[in-house]
Amino acid sequence: MLANLLRSGRDRTTLFLREYHPIVHVLLLGTIMARVASSMSMPFLAIYLAKQSGLSPLLIGAIIGLGSLAGTIGGFVGGALSDRFGRKSILMAALLAWAAVFTGFALAKAPLAFMLLNILNGLARSLYEPVSQALMADITPPEKRLNMFSLRYLAINIGVAIGPLLGAYAGAAQAWLPFLLTGLIYLLYAAALYVLLQTFGIRRIEGERRSPVTVRSAWRVITRDTVFRYYIAASVIGALSYSQMMVTLSQYVEGKVAEGAALFALLMTLNAVTVVALQVPLTRLFQPRGPLLTITAGTLLFALGDVGYALAGSWWAFMFSMFLFTLGEILTYPAGNVLIDKLAPEEMRGTYYGAQSFSGLGHFIGPVLGGFLLTAYGGETLFALMAAVTLGGLVFYWRGYRLFEAARREQAD
């Protein structure tokens, strides 16, 4: 019996390794490492800034939001450049910048330094995320891309499940220590990724995929794509709500219940563990229903989670609200990647994935708006309003998808 189970597990592992290109496996493993590193530090940045600088929640939200604002441009430019010059150089630049950013967070004292570092952090993230997704899609057959995106999202959340607890432990010793460790991990990942990409033939892959697209020509294509504009508008609205989880929720929880920092670390871990446990069955359940219905269900769950935060007054209530919110994540984010993948021309995949970073406008406005609402009206009003805003994004998703389907039917005729 045991021998049969071991043989079955070995066969599944072999099949999994053969199903995807080795570079996909490298990036999946690297994604786990990178997310362990960033989630050791970034979820606690708002608390860290409050203790180090004594800034108000509004100013803290503005500093953190500036990173997302910088990323709205960086992702598009980086994606377009990766289509033209290859993925490897953009990935290396992003990882080295991240190593410098988190080392700087550990050493910085002045608010201006934190602001500049977080701008660079946003640029690095906006370069790495879309380019790594584009590279994984480049070497994965179209029929396997939904599963590949789901695996990537699973890898992200494995890292996020581990990181906050390590960050809370390291931060208990020295508040700056998680940031320094994060910088070191990114530096090691950059070195390892460079060697592995060379080993598994990145030069040949980039040579086959490079496109003559320029940033100017890519901008013309993106701005004329009406369906893509609807999708981006919906993403901006969703980001307004989602950004509260990483910024204002930590401050709200800390002021709402005893030992709020510990609860927030637990909430982040619950978020990741729920994704790890339920993503595969939920993806299988909703895959036949199509990406739009999947996003609709996920958005409704996002809104229910926000309502739960507004009403919560205990650890258990916050945990249940985070569970609902996480179910929305599981359904929404991989399905959103599928929509972009269907829309993007083959030779401009990096550009389209990079242009998704325009949703960073929501991640910039969200913390600033959230900090203002938290200070002026309290967390209850903040999260109730975010629930309503989240539901409004569905209008743009539905409109864009209908236009996309109509255009596809015309081409078929």
C-alpha cells in the first residue's frame, strides 16, 4: 500500500516536471523565495514607518502608495523593452534593485529616504512581475497557461504563508532585521536565476521571441485597444480595495483589538494558507464557467470580506472576513491573467502584461484614500465604502468582455 502511494506520488512529480519547461520551474521556485522575502517585511512597513518616523496614517499611506504610482509607468516600459531586448536583462535589473531597496529600508531614518526607496520598490516590482509572467507564458502552450498561472499564484501564496511569521519573529528581535534579510534573499535569487536561465537556454528563447516593437508603438497599440482599457479600469477599481489589506488594514486591526500586530501576521498567513489549500479545487470548479463569471464571483467575495472587516470586533470575525476575501483572490487573479493572455498579440505579450501595471494607480490612490478615511471616519466607514467600490468594477469587466466577444465573432464570420 505504502509502496503504491510512493510510486504514484513519484509518477505525478515526474509528470509535473515534464509538463512545463525547466525555466517555468525555476521561476516558480524563485517566486516562492521572493515572496517569502517580501512578505517578511512589506506587510509590516506601515507599522515600521509609524515607529521609525512618527508619521500620520495619511502620510504613511502616501509614502507607500508612491511605490505603486511609480510602477504604473515602469511595468509598461519594462514589458515593452522585454519584448524588444529580451526578458533576462529586465528581470536581473529588477532583482538587483530590490536587493538595494530592502537594504535601504533597514538603514534609512528620514521620511524622504523611505519615500525614494519605496518609489524604487514600485519600479522593481512593476518590472519583475509582468516580465516573469510573460516569460512563463512564452514557453508554455496556450492550453496549459491557466494551470501555469494558477501554479504561479499558488507559489506566491506558499511564500506569503511563511514570510509574515518569519517577519514577526525577526522583527521582534530588531525592527530592521526583516528588511535586511529580504535584501539578501533578493541578491541571492538574482545570482541563482542568472545562472539557471543561462543553463536552460534563455538566449535561444529570447532570440525566437524578440519583437521590433518600440515603447512608442506599444503605447499606440495599448491606447487604441478599447477592451484593454475597460479591463484596466476594472483593475484600478479592484486595486483601490485590495491595497487596504496591505496598508490600512494593519493599522485598523492594531487599533481595534488587543495584540493587533500579531493578529495581522496571522491574517496574512491565513490568506496564504487558504489559497494553498483551496486554489486547485476552486479553479477546477469554476474553469468551465469561463473567466468573466469567475471574476464576478470573486468580486462578490471581495466585497463580502470588506463588509466583514467593517463589522468585525474580534479575532475570529477578522479571520472569517479574511477567509472570504481570500476566496475572492483565488477566483479573481488567475482569471484576470487569462483575460489579458487572450487579448495580447503573441509578439506583444510583455507589453500587455506590463501595461497591467497601470492598475497601480489604484494601489497609489487606495492607501492615500484609505489613510484619510481611517483617520477622519474610522475603519468601519473605510471598509464599507471599499465594498461598494469593488462591486462597481464589475461594470467595466462585463463591458470589456462583451466587446471582446463581439470582435471575435466578427473575425470568425
